[in-house]
Amino acid sequence: MQKVAILGAGSWGTALAMVLAGNNHDCLLWSHRNDQSNEINEHHTNKKYLPNTMLPSNLKATSDFEEAIKYASIIIIAVPTKAIREVCQNMTAHLTEKKLFVHVSKGIEPDSLKRISEMISDEVPAEKVDAVVVLSGPSHAEEVVLKHPTTITVASENMIAAEKVQDLFMNNYFRVYTNDDVIGVEIGAALKNVIALAAGIVDGLGYGDNAKAALITRGLAEISRLGISLGAKPYTFSGLTGMGDLIVTCTSVHSRNWRAGNMLGKGLTLEKVLDEMGMVVEGVRTTKAAYQLAKKQQVDMPITEALYSVLFENIKPKEAVDILMHRTKKHELEDYKTF
Ligand SMILES: NC(=O)C1=CN([C@@H]2O[C@H](COP(=O)(O)OP(=O)(O)OC[C@H]3O[C@@H](n4cnc5c(N)ncnc54)[C@H](OP(=O)(O)O)[C@@H]3O)[C@@H](O)[C@H]2O)C=CC1
Ligand SMILES: O=C(CO)COP(=O)(O)O
């Protein structure tokens, strides 16, 4: 039995806290809102993020940040990408010993073009870091809380830490694999949200399964190209955090990215879509970051470019699809012809 603090009481932080509490670990879930931590402690619910779900009575919450940081030597960071730096900066003053950090967020920061583990390393002093582990894979919170079979990956440069996190989460419905390719896992996690937005758009436009399959397959090709240019291992992209997460996010109504894309395809403005969602749609910011990263790495990412033009340059979704379909002809395995 371990003590674990989870930072961020949205859908995913709460669902993971439920897995850990169910595994009999002592969990403290931190919310930055007092009303939410009270709701969890008093009513065992988190209605905004997981309606119809009863939380286990051994899952405790707090809105006292210092209490959460001091509670455990394992800290799970489950806030959206845009809040990672702020949470890590605020944490530093309360760190009196080394901690094992596990992050579960899926994004890349625009402009700095950093992955989540790089942002954590920027903000948390190295002498306070035991190890950084990323947990990622095809896993909608809505299905995890129903204990539906789910497989996921933990990746770290420190395999002993990765195995410790594997043991922490593993149970009969939550199966955890290890991987040492942190770059590949984080790039797959972040970029699948870009492709899921595009998949939602083609569904919103009324196109069919052919278009969806094309996006998933060619999306994986451009994600892999970018990841490999950054040092990722090619096979990681055919695994859970690559193809696996692409499938689940591009085809599920649970996906906020797919749902946001679907509304865009039906003609709603980005502002209206984000207003309606009320939860994080990571793919929007990550599209900007991926667009910038592709330029920096000189990697061809046509789907990302098309989505960028829809989100930030007022190009109509249908026009973006037409542009994609009229690109110059090429060999399907262009990148692999020399292998
Ligand atoms: N939901 C899922 O199924 C999965 C999500 N993920 C990833 O997990 C990460 C978190 O997503 P998810 O939980 O779904 O997001 P949600 O939108 O469901 O919840 C986000 C939570 O973070 C809180 N928050 C926002 N900003 C801050 C801040 N500055 N400081 C502290 N807390 C903050 C929100 O609080 P408030 O209510 O006040 O806005 C809310 O509790 C994302 O990167 C996502 O891609 C990964 C796998 C599955
Ligand atoms: O990452 C997820 C599933 O693996 C959740 O995706 P969304 O953020 O699109 O809901």
C-alpha cells in the first residue's frame, strides 16, 4: 500500500484516483476549488466531471495545495497542459524531499515546443525529483470508472520507477505496460488529439468511414515522422500510445477532441465550441505547437497544417479537406523507401 497525491480533480485525475483507491492505496485528490473538494469529501461525487459516478469512500480530497504536496512521495500531475508550469512552480516551495512524479497530461506547449516531462524538468529542481514517469494510452475516464478493460503504458528513462508505477495501477481491469521511449509516448499522446479534432471535423462534414480511416492512417504517418525526427523509437507509434490512442480518440463519442471537431465540422465557431465543451480540448493548443514544431523540424505534416488553417486562419473545414485531397501525388511509404 502506497500514499499518493493526485493534483487535478477533473475527469482524468478523479478516474485515476478511483483506480488507486480501489487498489487500496491512500489517495489524496487535490482540487484548486474548495467547493469541489468539499463535494468529493461530503457527497463522494464529482458531478461536473463524472456525472452518475459514486467515488469510493476511502478517496479523500483537499484544496490545500501544501497538504497535498506533503502527503506523499508519489505525486500524480493530472492538470491540463496549460496549467503544468503553474502547478510545478507552486509546488517547489513545499518540496522538502525527493518525489516520484507521474504525469498523465497530453499536450505540447506552443512557442517553447516542450513536452510535459520537459516542462516538469524546467520547473522542479532536479534535487527534488526521484524520477518522472508518463502514463498514457487509450483510456477514456468515462470507461475507466466503469471498470471496463483498459490498457495503458508507463514510460520513463528510469525503468525501476516505471515498474513501481506499473505495480501501483495494475489490477484486473487496468493493465499497464512499461516502455522506455518517453519522447515517443509523449509525442503520440499529444499529437493524437490533433488528428482526433480532424476526425471529428470529417464526421461533422458528413463524410464517412473511408475519410476517418484515411485520417487515422495518414495521421499516424505524420505523427511518426515528427516523433522520429525528435528521437522517438519508430515502433512506439504502433503501440498503445500511438495507434491505440489514435483509434480510441478518433472513434469515440467520449473524446472531447473528437466532439469539438464534430461541432467545427457542423459549422460552429471555435469560440462557441470551446464554450460548449466546458472541459479541456487539448488538441487546439497542441495544433499550434505541432504546426510550429513541424516547421522547426522540417517535417511534412499536411493534416496538422490543414487543421491549423481551420483553427487559426479562418479556412472553412471543407476547403481544408479539398486542399488535402489535391496535394501532389506521392509514394505511400515515402519515408520508408530507403529502409
Ligand atoms: N479525460 C480523459 O479521459 C483523459 C484525459 N487525459 C489528459 O489528462 C489531462 C487532464 O484532463 P482532464 O482531467 O480530462 O481535464 P478536465 O477538463 O476534465 O479537468 C481539468 C481539471 O484541471 C483543473 N485545472 C485547470 N486549470 C488548473 C490550474 N491552473 N490549477 C489547478 N487545476 C486546474 C480543472 O479545474 P476547474 O474545474 O476549475 O476548471 C479541472 O479540475 C489532459 O491533458 C488530458 O488530455 C488523459 C487520458 C484520458
Ligand atoms: O486521451 C484520451 C483518451 O485516451 C481522452 O481524449 P479526449 O481529451 O479527446 O477526451
